Amino acid sequence: MIRELVRSFEPYRVIEGDYKVWLDKNESPFDLPLFIKEEAFDELRELNFNRYPSITSKPLREAIADFYDISPKNVAVGNGSDQLIGYLIDLFEGDYVITTPPTFGMYSFYAKLRQVPVLEIPLGRDFTIEGEAIAEKAEKSRVVFIASPNNPTGNLQPEEEIIKVLETGKPVVLDEAYAEFAGKSLWELIEKYPNLIVLRTFSKAFGLAGIRVGYMLADEGIVEALYRILPPFPLSIATMVIAKKALEYSDVMEKRVRYIVEERERMRKRLGELAYPSSANFLLIRADIHGFLLERGIVVRKLSGRLSGHVRVTVGRRWENNAFLNAMEEWLNDMGRF
Ligand code: PMP
């Protein structure tokens, strides 16, 4: 069972090679500006590499808490939000994990890896969650995973549907990896719902995918319990210093988010009915063009299952987006659609 599962594991589906435009992993096309990197390097120079970092990553948790004006007791950090997903499945008790496909594959991957059954409650019309259907099955669940904006469909989930699930009192992970591009987050609901865990990452809007750092905002009790099962010293001092610097310059992130959102809307207009609306840094596209694009040096994500015949395209820099749009036009011409 595990061997079969590992064969379907994400990294084996990721393409590697000498292509010129990479729009397949929902990364930011912008690196951290050099002056910010240099400030981080200056700080690192002063730190002792021979000593372990804070056992519970305190410096970064404090910086994130300041950013949100909450207590560090409500913040946990991990080696990418991916790492937190796995440990959150370990943390709770129940017969199964609930996911809402088509959605981020790692929720069910980590559940199956732990031999925890997965109950799928598919997204309904317009890829929105069915709050009532989830709530009905929540009683026996360990945890419910909801992504908003959802990957790979790009849509935000309606607040009232999420609340229907929260009202069950069962643990709900609201994965907001792309929230900055939506300009909307429900993180403040953690005060009202102690069963809500909001998952965020530095990998997308902050452009730190290579650093590997994600975090969650939740009730103190959940954070404390999580630290009892996380490996000690989960984040290196380098990770924490760099993430803290990026937070300090969040205005840089905000400017870049505006660029991506403008580009996203420009692309959507050009693509017309082929592209679904998106609140994230990628577009879901109804066209079987993965191979055609690859031949032209452009890598996008090929989707399967209910979304076979679709691809997911990350919004990149203008020149990358234009390379993609021009290839799309060529494809449409070939198809006699233009
Ligand atoms: N959640 C969602 C919805 C994602 O799309 C991703 C990355 N593709 C992650 C979590 C994981 O991000 P990271 O581990 O880089 O923080």
C-alpha cells in the first residue's frame, strides 16, 4: 500500500530539466531583494552556528505574532506548511481525515502514509465546499482540511460554508497558503473558534519557497500540544533570520502581490472562457496543453481525475506570462479556434 502511495507522491510528478519558463509550482517569480538578503547575512554572521536554535523556534514565532498582533502562544512554525500538515494529522484523534477534492494532494498523502483513512467530500458547483455535507461527517473525523483559496481551482471558499464546519467543534485546518493574493483571510476567527487552525506559508507571496517555512495560527492549547510532538529544533537559525527579515519588509511582498494580481487578471482576460476566476497566484485552465507547452520550453502543471484535460498555470513575470499566452494563441490557431 505504502509503495503504491509513494509512487503517486508529488515529487515524482514534478518535472525537472532544461526548460526556460517554469510556471508549475506556484512559486513567486521574485527573489528576495539583495539588500534584504544582505541584512539577513549580516545578522547571521553574528550568530553561533555551533549552538542549536531555539527548541520551539521562538524568535520567528514572536516576529509572526507581532505581525498579527497576537501572542506567540497562538503561533507554530514548521519546515514548510507541508510539515505542519503531517503533524496536525498525528495530533488529533478520530476515524478519518476529511478532504474536499479536487484540492492539495498532501492532505490525503500524509493521512494515507499514517494509515489514516481519508473521507473525500468533493467540491460542489463552482468548486465550493459543501459545508453541511462536511459537518454531517465531521463527528468521527480527526481533522477537516479546507484550502481557501483552493489549489488547484483558485477559488476562495465561502465564509458561511466554512462556519458550518467550524460549528461542529471538530478540528478544521483552513489552509490559506495563497491568502495574500486573495486579499482576504479568516485568521481572526481563531479567537471565536478554538477548533480553527489557519495554515500559512512564506513560500508563495513572500517568495521564500527555497527557505522552507510555514506557520499556523491557532488556539494556545493546540499550539502547545503540537510542540509536544514536533521534532525539537524544527527550524534552523538561518531559516528564522531570513523569514524574520522578509516579514520586516512586508511592503516589498505587498508590492509584488499587486504585480501578480494585475498579471493574473490580464492573463484571464486574454484567455477568456478557458480560464476560471482565481483568487490565488495561478490560473486553472480548461485546455489539454501540457505537452504542447513543454515542447515550447514552458512547464505548467498537468492535472488529472475530475480535472483531467486541465492545467494549472502559475502567474509569473510579464515576459514569462507572455511566453505562455503566445503559446496558447498558437495552440488555439492550430485548433482552428482563432
Ligand atoms: N498548502 C497549499 C494549498 C499549497 O498549495 C502548498 C504548496 N504548493 C502548501 C500548502 C505547502 O507549502 P509549503 O510547504 O511550501 O509551505
